[in-house]
Amino acid sequence: MKKTLLLIPLLLTACASMQPTPQTTSSGKAGYKLTCSEFNTTIEQCKVKASELCSHGYDVDPHMTFRETFPDSGDGIYMPARNHVVVSCKQV
């Protein structure tokens, strides 16, 4: 139990980041992949980050957007689901 309590701050810090990574979309356009943990980041916050990255708007790539879930391992450590959203910025 003490080990789990020591890991909680570490897990919260790891889940708090929403770092965009360069990604090529399924149509071959340059874009960004945003990974949003459901523990502390909603899909709407992920879309706000996409708006910050793409000043002229963005398109979500439905073929590369998915939800990643983790099974309960029974050891008391819960891994929240993660949403992966791939966006391409609109050009002017």
C-alpha cells in the first residue's frame, strides 16, 4: 500500500502532459498526434490544444484517432484510458 501511495504523485505528473508529436495523417498531410489521458484531460481539452497549434483551424483524421484502454490487472493500480487524436492544420 505504501508503494502505491508513493507512485501516485509520479503517475499524476506523467498523465498531466499533453505533448503534441509530429505525425503524418492517413491522407499524407503533416499534422500532430495528441494523446489525452482521461484521468485529468478531456477530449475537449485536447481539441483546445489542437486549436492553439493550428491558428487557421484543423481537421481531425478519423482513421488515426482512437481510444486506448488498459485492462484491470488486479494489483490496485488503475491506468486510465487514453484518447489519441491526429489533426492536420488547415492552410490559408
